[in-house]
Amino acid sequence: MVCLAYLGGSIPFGLLLSRCWGPGRLRETGSGNIGATNVLRTQGIPLGILTFLLDFLKGFLACKYLPCSTELALCGLIAAPVLGHIFPLWLRGRGGKGVATYFGVLGALSMPALIGSLLVWGVVFGITRISAVASLTAMLLSCVFFYHLPSCSCNFINQLYVLMALVLIIVLRHHDNLKRLLGGKESNL
């Protein structure tokens, strides 16, 4: 099931949607990323929203509905769709940053933690108008929310460790954004 979650996570919805219904050339425009933010900026609001929803569902459906018999298998199901999105087989490992898919996984594990994270994203984005700042802040606080708010599982500590590792990978995937932020050149949405 972990392989199936990875393969589902590696479907590049932003790239597919932009080729089918948008102006296309997603990799050559904006940040060159296949995620929802670049799709929103370069292909339009409807495709950006649809990309976010489909990327979210990759994580949510894998964690919520794929069967697993052990805690280790569940930890694999938590990581696989996010890693599939970030390092997709089809794009030679050059995927998105994993934020929407991570939010889907988080929602499958703990809806209160997801709601808290999305609220943080909304507030920070409302103040800064910079998606990367909002995403990174929400990612970092998501683990705090997951730890302190009720979750579906009594064995949540291993899941928390996996979420923390995914957050670290997502932060590292934002290295270009962090450089631009430090240089005062990061784009507003």
C-alpha cells in the first residue's frame, strides 16, 4: 500500500491541468514549480485551486483509506504521498514542495491540527501576502497542533516524528524561497 500511496502522490496534477486547460509551459513560467502556488500565479485562479484540492486529496485519501496493519505501515502511508509529490517518479524527482499534500495527510490524521494550520496560513498570508511565509509558518506549527490537539490515534508519537521529518524536507524544498525572502525579493501571491 505504501507503493500505491507514493505513486498516487507522484501524479503531477498541476502539470497535467496546465497542459490540458491552461496556457501550459508551467515548468518555464513563474517559479517553474508544479505546485498550486505556481499554477495559481501562471495558469489562473481556477486551476490553482483545483491543483491545491487534488494535491490535498492525494495525501488525505492515501492516509485515510489505504489499509495498513501496523504502526510502521501507517508511518509509511503518512510519508509516501508527500514524498511522491516532492520526488515523483514521472518527473525524475523534480516535483513540487509538498505543502498541499502534507495538509491532506495532516487532515487524515487530525482534523483539528489541519484546521489550526490552515488558520495560521490564512492569518500569516493575510499579513504578509507571501505564500512561502504562510506555508512555512503553518508547516512548523502543524506539528505543535498535532501534538496538543486531539487526534485519531493513541499511538501518535511515531506519526508526529514522521510529520516532523516531512516538515523538515518541505522547509528544505523552500530553500530558494528562503534566499529570496532574506534578499527581500520573494514574490507576493
